[in-house]
Amino acid sequence: MDKAEGASGPKPKRPAGPLRLVFRDPLAACAVVFLIFIALCALVGPVVIGDLATTPNFRARNLAPFDASMGPAYFLGADTLGRSLAARLVVGAQNTLGIAAAAVMCSLFLGGTLGLVAGYARGIGSTLILRLADVIMSFPSLLLALIVLYSLGPSIPNLILVLAITRIPIYLRTMRAEVLEVRERMFVGAATALGASHARIVFRHIAPVVIPTMLTIGAIDFATVVLAESSLSFLGLGIQSPEFTWGSMVATGRGYLSTAWWVAFWPGLMILLTTLSLNILSSWWRTYADPHQRWRLELPRRLRRRIQK
């Protein structure tokens, strides 16, 4: 009887996953949908549209948006050479997000590796790594990028290198702080007592614990890198013609704001919405990753409104 009653009793509810919780928040859900749309455009869009983004059409020069006379490809208007702005936004998304993703991965790898060494090692090696981070942080990031790009020349590899270097201290210091806390836990002490090598302790026991935190910071930092890349492209030190990004599109259209405002407006709007969506989603993820704050997301919407009031 006891077993039957226990088997027929109510089962505990499984905690809702992040995908289910994110759609309970309207802002976070809109951010996720928009970012998925942008990612699909960046991955698939250039293959679908072909050469439409670079082919001039002088009959459509400075075509105003929402004009269906030239077909759906020109629904957002055209630039001064008659090129479809919608097609250029898609190709610009691939270049902008690709450069930002490469820079974040490089800075995450370099900064994370140096922070891992600085947090676990003791002595002059850790001190030298920290001083390197202090030297990088002592220069304003935009000024350092301008100096390096002016010296080496603007190109995609140099742009990725500059963006990665300026973001290294963030990952280095965060990784070091995490490793300093993890290395004092009991499982690390047990591995040391059993005779495990330093490399095994670092890469087998410590790294798997701190990597999720670094990936979260990388996702949050992605929006900052997008803005930095757009700023450099706007100043003419980013990607060079014939390639283009959203930032260079804004720079091209700033001279036509009085006659063809849409040339600069649409890429500027895409930069705004992308960074805003990334910031909203990173704020939501910060709440979800904190066990003490996650209950706010798991509550029904009505109870959350009552608590906020």
C-alpha cells in the first residue's frame, strides 16, 4: 500500500529550461527572435541574394524606401549607386557579426589562457601577466585601435587583432579571479594530494568549472565589440572597399542625410537593435545564471507584476 501510494503521489515539477523561461519575458523573447533572424540573414542571406548588394542600378539611385516600383529587393530603398539597401544590410550583417565573433573568440582564448596561468601560478609569472593587462588597460581602447590600424593599415585581420587585444584584460582578470577561488576547493586539493600534475589539475579540474562563466562574459561583450567595429569602420579604419559593414554604410550615407536619409538610417538602426537585443538578452541571462535571482523568472507573470508593484 505504501509503495502504491508513493508511486501514485504527485511528482515534483521539473525546473523550466532557459528556452521556456525566455519566452515568458516579452523583451527577452523579442531579443532572441531578432538575433536569430540576424544570424540567419548573416549565414544564409549572402548566398540567396547573390551580387545584388554590389550591382549598381542607376535607375534606382537614391530610391526612397517603401517604394515597390523596383521590386521587393528595393523595399528599404537604394543608395547613391542604386544598390539595394536590404541586400547590403544582409551582407553587412555577415561582415559585422563575423568580425565581432572572430575578435571575441580570439580575446576569449588569449585572455582566458593568460588568466588561467596567472590564477594558478604563483610568483613573477603571474605578476608579469597582470602588468601586461594593466598596460593594455592604461590606453583608451579606441585610441589604441586608431594607432595600431594607422600604423599597420586597415584590413580585416588587423581589425580583428586590434579588437581582440583591447578586450583581453576583461577575460584575463575575470579568469584569474575565478581560478583563485576554484583552486582552493577540496577537489583541487584532493587531486594535488593524489599526485596529479599541474597541467592535469588546470585543464582537467579547474578549466571545466570556469569556462561557462567566460562564455557568458563573451556573449555579453559581443555587443561592445560590434559597437567598436562599427565606430572604427565609420572612421574609415575598419573594413575597406569593396567590402563593407554596417559602420561603413553609415559613414557612406552621412553625406546624404539631407537628401537620402535612409542610406545611413537603416544600418544605424540595425546596429542599435542588435546591440540592444544583445544587452537585453545578456541581462536576462545574468538573472537566469544567478540561483538567488532565478526565481524571478520562474514566477508567473501576474505574481511578478504584483511583486514589482
